[in-house]
Amino acid sequence: MSPLTATVVRLKLSLLRNGLRQSGGRRAVYVASAVLVVAFAALQLIGLIALRGHEHAASLVLPLVAVLGLGWAVMPLFFPAGDETLDPTRLVMLPLRPRPLVRALLAASLVGIGPLFTVLLLAGSVVSVAHGAFAYAVGAVGVVLGLLVCVALARAVAAANMRLLTSRRGRDLAVLSGLVVAVGAQVVNFGVQRLGTSGLGQLDPVADVLRWVPPAAAVGAADSASDGSYGAAVLQLLLCAGALAGLVGAWAASLDRLMTAPDGSTLPAAEPGAGRRRSGGLARLLPTGRTGAVMERGLRYVWRDPKTKAAWVTALAIGLIVPLFNAVQGTGSVYFACFAAGMLGIQMYNQFGQDTSAFWTVAMTISSPRDAYVELRGRALALLVITLPYVTLVTVVTTGLLGDWARLPEVLGLSFALLGALLATGAWTSARFPYSIPQEGHKNVAPGQVGLAWAGIVGGMVAAALLCSPVIAVSIWWNVTGVGNAWSWLLLPCGAGYGALLTWLGLRLAAPRTAARLPEILTAVSKG
């Protein structure tokens, strides 16, 4: 091991050790995560070994290894701060050449929980498909090549996108991690259910292609050697070696650009007239006066504020995933479409928390309940600009997948009534139970305000359900008795009108409380 490689490996260990020394909570989280990952990897290893001898073992392990490689590729994009050594620009002032630095960083990348998990999964995959001494020898080489390909892939992707990942847009990209995890979990669940009913044989065509795609080709080489196809096994190992060489070369080229080229990400901001922007697009369609200004500010929060964007992306994703995936699996109901209205309606809660300490600029413009009412109305309208078409889209798509078009007006009416109730209770709880949202870290509630946040959200949702009870009761009565089948379409205008009435009443009741509690609200939202 060269001195540079040894130094970088020790640096990685020091960063890990010093990070764990920062707090007992961080040590506990790391230890718990390590135990869970190792336990999960061990269970997978046992399961893959038990799969040995199965007719379609390769059809399962090859896609599994391909998904593992895909995870290594996208992980730096969503969690750029997970490893301090991913950012080579921190070493830009040192006299280091790209090639030696690549070898050193590649060695440092092998330290951690992720590489251990990868080794266990690759080893289990090889054991499940390998038969014979030569196959095991090929599999041992394949495990090493597969691990190096995964690590080099992550490093190459991170280095190629480092300028983006260290910018504000790059940090916003991490917001999509929740969406990817939610969609991925549902896709895996759907795939497991399909495999449970149809068997592993349906993966044979996919496995035939993936056995030639690194890093799955590393395990495919062991399978080919077990079948006596020695030439194919050697060719698959060469493909992995070639992919590794290509990734290392791309990684070195990215390092060379990062460590020699100037960072021009801030140059456009210095150009004359860069700071003068005109409102356009949707802003031109908004109402004039305070209402339009409040709506534009709220929509800009959704687009630019990381915490607000994270909440919206999660709500949009889950509100779509739950009804659609249940409909695709054949276990859903058209009433699941109301889930979208519920997820988006709770975005009205804690409206002032997203302003943080800057709420004082809003408070200075409120001198009467009328001003507070216009402020809350603008925030509710900004939410409706996104929520109304989205809820309608989810309901129509869910109804179309289930083929139950007769219930479309009824479900839309229920969704609109629920949305109106959530807007009403959200406006009131925003004034009564405001809390601060920390701008740094992953917490969405400031320390000491968790109980306050839960009280507002849970109490408001219960109150919203009670407010919607008349519309829900009518819907249940019509479905149970059957007398309303010809009149169920009336629930659409009735539900929409009832939701609008609830929203208006909620804003009217919340406005005086908001105007009277401006100092208390400012204090509560400024703790983050």
C-alpha cells in the first residue's frame, strides 16, 4: 500500500471516529444502523445459500445484483453528505495527481458498512449459482470485481456531479430521496407479489440480458462456469474488468477537471442585470394586491425552500402511490383516492412555521383581523392551485384503473369536502399551535415543540374528519340503501360547496386569533 493510500484510509477512519465522538445519539444511530444492516445482509446471505440448487436461482440473483449496482450509482446523488471523502475538491490545495488519488480514494471507499453489505450479498449470490471448484474460483474473482465496480461507479457518479451536489440545486435533489424510496418500496412490493404468484421463471429473459451487464456479469461468470461455458465466464469477467477500467478513467478525468478548472457556478450571478428578475409565467395569472403576493410567496416556498419542497414531494408521492398501487394490485378501492386530498390538505398546517424568524415581515403587515384573513386566504389559495388539479387527476386515474366510473363524482365530492375541512382546521391550528421548522438537519420540528406539533396535526385531522362526517354519512347511507345510485353525482357539487364553506368559516375563525397572537407566533416559529 502506497503512503498516499494509507494516509487516505486513515483519514477515512479518522473522519468516521471523530464523527461518532460528536454525540452519544450519533454513536447510537450508527451502531444501530450497522447492526441492522449486518443482520439484514446475514439473512440475505442465508437465503441466497438456501436458494442453491434451485432451477431459477440465477434468474433471481442476477437482477438482485443489478439493483445493488443501481443503488450504488444513485446513492451519491441523494445523499451527497453521507461520506466526507466523496468531495475531492477539499483536497484541491494539495499537490496530488488524479491517478494516485483515485487509487487512494478507491481503497478508502472499501471502508464502511456499504462495502460489507455488498460483499455479503455478492458472496451469497455466487454460492447460490456456483457448482465446482472452477466456478468458485471464478466467483471469488467476480466478488472482488463486482465490489470494485460498485464502488467505482458511486465515485465516478459523485465526481461527475460534484459541482451540482454542492450547490443549492444539488441539495434540493436530496429531497427526491423520499420519493425514490417510497416508489421503490412499492415497486419491490408489487414485484414480490407477482413473483409469489407467477414464480421465478418469468425473470429468465431479464437474467439472460443482465448476465452480460456489470456488476451482475461478475455473478453471471460463476453461473456460466457452473454450466461449463468457460469462455463465456472469462468474457463476463473481462467485461467487469473493462467496466472497472472505464469507470476509473472517467473518475480520474472528473477529478482532473474538479481540481484544475475554476468553479463558475457563481459567475452568472455576477453578470450585470442578473439580480433583476421579472415575475412571469404563473405569477401573471395570480390576483392583484396582497392575495396575489401571498400566493406567489407561498408557491415560491414550495419551489425553493428545501423543507417545504420535501414535505410537498413526499405528500404528492404518497398521495399518488397508495391509491394507484392498490388499484394495480387489484386490492384497492376508488375511495383510496381521498388519500391524496388528505396528504395534501395537511400542508396547510403550521403555515407560519415555514417563514421561521422572517415571519416578523409578515406580522408587520397585519394590523387587523381583515389583514390576517387576506393573508390566510392567500396561503390557502396557493395550496389549492396545486392540490385541486392533483386530487382530481389522482381520482380520475384511480377510477379508470378500477373501471368504476359511476363513483367518480361521489369520490371527487368526498375528496373536496375533506380538503376543505383540512384547510379550515389547518388555518386555525397554524394560529393556535405554531412551531419552528429547523433550517439545518433533517428534523422538521424544533426541540421542545414535538408535543405541540403533534397536538396541532392530530387534533386538526380528527376535527377535519368530524367536520366531513355529514358528507361521509350521506355517502354511506346511499351506498348501503342503494336509493342514491341515480343521485350520487350530487355529491360532487355538494361536497365541493361544503368544502368551500368549511374553508371560508375556518379562515374567518382563524383570522382574529392570528391577529391577536402575532408576538406569540413569531416567538414559536423563531426557535429553529
